[in-house]
Amino acid sequence: MTRPKRLEAVAPATSKRMAATTARDNSRERALRSELHRRGLRFRLHQRLLTGSRRTVDIVFLGARTAVLLDGCFWHGCPTHGTWPKNNAVWWREKIEANIARDRDTDRKLIETGWKVMRIWEHEPIAAAADRIEASVRAASGRIEGKRV
């Protein structure tokens, strides 16, 4: 008995372009990390915070128990900029909706274990994202302008 041919999600050229998109250490992530570091914030990268899970958090502030995840508008279903492809629409809708469900599950599990979760959309300006993160981390760690409160 032969196996049915797997339905391809995208055209080969599109697949090649998507495969070239890096999930971590991409230019946007590096720019945000540089801005946070310039502001005097220190952090860990790509940490597994959930026991028994392969899911990682992009930027982790251990002392402030803050987990920062950077989400792409397409892959994570941004309500403002997310798009639904027309080619193989059912497959893509299931894929993106599964990503959204996984993100919500990750948020819930992190919150249950005492972490503050911050999600940064790819369309958010770096300075604005850094402002939000810095305010949250400094408040959680009891520091303002680098001084203990």
C-alpha cells in the first residue's frame, strides 16, 4: 500500500524563503537586545523555563522573573498585521491557530510558575518595546534609573 502524497504547504520558492527566516538571533532580536543592554539591563537568552518542555523564552530577566518573547506577525497571528495565505489556506490556518494556542499555553504555564510574560510584536518599534520592558523589569526588581528603591 502506498502512502498518500503529503500536501505541500507552500511552493518550493516560498518554502526556501521561509526556511531562510531565522527564529532566533535575527536582526530584530539583536537590535532589541542591544537597546536593552545599552540601557544597563542584563539578561539571559533562549532559556527553557518550563520543566519538561522544549519551549524557549527569547529574553529572560531572572531577578525580575520576566520572560520576553518576540513574535512575528505572520507566524503568531498578529490581530493587526497577520495574514491568512490563500494557497493551501486550510493548512496555514491550522498551523497559525496552533501557534497561537501554543503561545497562550506557554503564557499560562509561565504565569502559573511565577513569571511575568511580555510579548513583543515584530511591528512594535524597538525603542517602544525597550521602554515597556525596561519599565517592567525595573519595577519588578525595585530599581529606578539603575538605583535600588
